[in-house]
Amino acid sequence: MAGRRALKAVLVDLSGTLHVEDTAVPGAQDALNRLRQAPVAVKFVTNTTKESKNKLMERLQRLDFTLQETEIFTSLSAARSLLEQRQHRPLLLVDDGALEDFTGIDTSEPNAVVVGLAPDRFNYRTLNEAFRLILDGAPLIAIHKARYYKQEDGLALGPGPFVTGLEFATGCKATIVGKPEKTFFIQALSDLGCSPDEAVMIGDDARDDVGGAQNAGMLGILVRTGKYREGDENKISPPPHLTCGSFPDAVEHILKNLVKH
């Protein structure tokens, strides 16, 4: 860690890193408990947009992970903050399970388009409605732009291809609020009282988790679970600080090499 300050915080991705849908990564619960015993803050950062923060927490607690809702920072949270700041009335292309995180946001006569992961809404009618709004001047806001993610039955398209399609059709560039945006990582660290050079990110997505974190000034650890595919570590520059088998291996490395004893 030459040139870096002592480690103060570990940011942890959720889907693909701690769990895949309703299955925990083997050993992840024990590894998280070990990490919590170290003198570092732990925060969970996720682009997951299929379910609200509350539902996500309930899922993780069912899988025997110990965490508080206040420890989870989601791209849905970041998107809501942006809508409130700009006083947008969004057309929400998000899954029903995520709508809870937008309670109280005015969606009448939409003047903005928000796209998350919404498999049941990605049809011609709703995408065409979004297309027309954007042509009329509505900003396009992507909760994130992931190409794909891991389900229990295999890889599945993320919102990225649909956001890119709307960009292509309208000539409009989307505002992205989730990973890999630098502002997302800075926001996640802001209430932990530490700077990026005092933090490390663990995730299964080379570009969004690791590349994004490292571009923000953090260390990035890539795990070979979830959406990881052979050679992903070679797709970003600089390469990951470490590529390892799974979350427990990442924790082992952090405790042995990055935490002051």
C-alpha cells in the first residue's frame, strides 16, 4: 500500500459477490463476520434495481447475513436524490419491486425517463413511450448501464442494452447514477469519513465495480463469482489490485495485507 493511507473502509458489492439471487456464496457469511471484527467500516454498494433497499435487506437477512439498512447504498438511492434535486417527474422503467424506493416522487405528466432493470417493462410500448419523451426533451437517466448480470439459471441482459438503444435512437446521452460513476463511490464513502485512498472495493464486475472504484481512487478486488468470466481482469486498466476466487478470499487478503495490526 505504498503511497496510500491506512485502510478505513471496505465497500462490498452484493449480487454476484455475496449472493446470486437466493443462494449465498459459500463461506460469505463467516467472511463478512470476520471482516466486521477488523478496525474498518463496511458498506454495501449495489446497482441492483430489481428490488427496494428494504426487500434487498430482507433477502440478505434470510441468507443469514448480518447487516443494517443504513449500511446499504444503492443506485436507486442515488437516482432518487437526483430526481429530487432536479425536481423531475419520471417515467419509471423499473421493476415493481423497486418502486418502494420512489414513494412520494411525482410521476404525473413525466418530464424525465429513468431506466433500471425492468424485464417486465422492456417491451415495445413502454420503450416507445420513453423514446418519444426523450425526443421531446426529457432527460434520460440510467440507474446504471450494466451489460448483463448473473441469475441462478445463467447470465441475463442488464439495463445497459436498453439504455444504449434509447441513446442510439434519440441521439441523447444518458446520465448514469450508479456504478461505475465516480460520484457514486464518493457518495457511498461520504458518511464514512474517509477518502478513496483509504478504501477498497470488492465486486464481481470488472468494469463497474473494480474499474469504477479504481478510477475513483480506491483499490479494487475482483472476485471470480457471479457474472465474472475468464479474462475479465484484463479488460480494465489499471488491472485489479487483486483477482481472487471469491469474497472469503478477498477478505483473507484484506485482513492479512491491508489492515493495520
